[in-house]
Amino acid sequence: MHILFAGGGTAGHINPALAIAGYIREKHPDAHISYIGTANKLEAKLVPEKGYNFRTIEVSGFKRSLSPKSLVSNIRAVSLAANASINARKILKELQPDVVVGTGGYVSGPVLREAVKLGIKTAIHEQNAFPGVTTKMLASRVDAVMLAMPEAQKYMKLKSKPYITGNPVRRELLSASREESRKSLGIDNRPLLLSFGGSLGAKYINLAVEGLIRWHNGSGKFHHIHGTGKAGYETMMNDFKESGITLSKDIDVREYIKNMDECMSAADLVISRAGAITLSEITSLGKPAILIPSPYVAENHQFHNAMTLKCVGAAEIIEEKDLTPERLIEVVEGLIENKARLNEMSKKALSIAIPDANERIYEVIMKLYTNA
């Protein structure tokens, strides 16, 4: 059995592919796994580290701006697209996979299009509530469309009913114990607030959380773990130092949260962006959330993701344009010590969770394989 994955550009496209590949390898140790990505994006580092056969094609997205710089970029993108299709076809003919699975990003487009032309079984997995351009273009052509969130269906033309699979969630997170995690972290029975904006950091989230920390520092109301990301740690700590503020032992500010499994499972309320994988983790653990969607992503898809939780009562949303320390304090204050509200939000989050996403995706791929 030979399964080929195509996807890249961001961790949101790569990690689901790696999670699915790892699950297939667990079930079938002799399975051959290949991956087509680009040479200058994150997949070029992450995929080879897992030991999979990694091949590359060069491809670029199109700019919507009409500026001279964008026009030059688009001319180059057209040239790359033609070559990408030719190179993808060559690789597919050489590798002869049984099934090709796309997980998004520009690189998956030419690979899946050529696989369809060659008669290879194909599938796409869309992580977000609002599908990407590549997914929308391919949805009516591939053999199977897998959706993490059912809301995505209304934005696509499909030739068959989609499979609602959810997003893969790390096993170590699903198996984490709230009680054991709190014990390991040294957390008592007070609520724990967990906040983060991503590994690189999110400037406006950090600014708002800094105000939140100033508000509750020393109050003893709750514990708080905040991940500033690479870009924000020194700035925040310098701000506190210059203001003469010493953080109480209840507040843990870190550059990066390495033990996210423990912190997430121990938390009573989460403040974060609304990336698809993060939301799948939040719902799988039944965590109430305050979501601050990134406005800098394609098609504003994080807002659509966040609305899937907001609409069922599992989360509150603060758009970045409305984000201030005062607004964040207001929402946190209204939730953090309201156990009844947090319990209800937790139940709502669990109601839309799909913790067996790996198995669902695996079954779709195996169905295609047996019919190849």
C-alpha cells in the first residue's frame, strides 16, 4: 500500500497530514508513505524528520492586489503553475501511489489535479469552516472530500456527499488527565486561565493579556499561564520591570508553552486564536474559550472557525479590531469564576468534538485504497 500526501505552507496543512500518515503507519507498518511539498516551506523540515519519502515541486499563490509588484508575482505564479503540473505528473508516474491525499496549501492543487487525470484515487481534507481556494477548486473533482467542520460544505460544489471527519488531535492530549496535569503544574483548586497567541506570538493579544495580568496580579483570584511567543516575551517582561511590577506566583509567563498537553487539560478557560487544530483540541477536551481570530489569514477563515463554537455556546469571540485590555478583562471577569457558565460551555464544546478523527480519516482512505 502506497499513500501519498500533498500539502504545505503552514503547520495547519502539514500537521494533519503527518498525523494521518502516522496513524496509517501504526495500522500498517509496511505501508509506503510519500509526501509532495515545496522546498522552501515548513514541510521541507517537518516531513523528512518523520522519515517519509519527500519530493518537491515549486508553486506560488496569486496576489489579489493590482500593484506592479503583485502583477510581476502573478506572472511568475502562472509560469510556476505550468511547471508544477508537469513535475507533479512526473513524480506521480514514478511513485505510482494507490491514493493521493491533499491537506491544503497551493502545492496540493497541481498534485491532486494530475492524480485525477491519471486515474489515481484522490481525497482532500479541509481543516477549516471556510475552505481554502485549492479545496474549493478540487472539491468537485476528487473521489472523497473530508471536512473537519460541516459548515464548510455550503461553500463548495461537491460530486458526492462529504465525510465529516474532524481534525486529527494528538493522542497525548486526548489522554491527558486534568487532575494529574494540575498536580504536575502545582495548581490548587482555583480556576486556571490559559492564554497564548501562537509560537511566534501575536502582538495585540500580548498587549491585551498584559493589561489583564496587571488587573489581576496579586489578587489571588485565579492561576494564569500565558505564552507570549518568540516575539513578545522580552517586551512584556521589560514592560512589567519598567512599571515596577513583580508577578505573583499565580502568574506564569513563558515564551513558549512546551507542555501544552498538561496546560490545556488543566485549564478552566482558554484564550487563543481560532486556528482549526487549536479549536479541535479545545473542543476535544471540552474547554470554554475566548477566541480572538487572526484577521491576517486567507478568507478570514479563523472567524468562521470561531463562529462554529460561538453558535453552540462553547466560546466567546473578541475580534482583534475590538480587542483592548478593558474588553478582555470584562469578558474574563464574567466567565472565570462563573462555574455554572463554564460547565455549560464545556458541555457545548464536547458536543461538537470529534475525538476519533484519525480513525474516520483512515477509514475513508482505506475505502479508496480497496477500490483503487
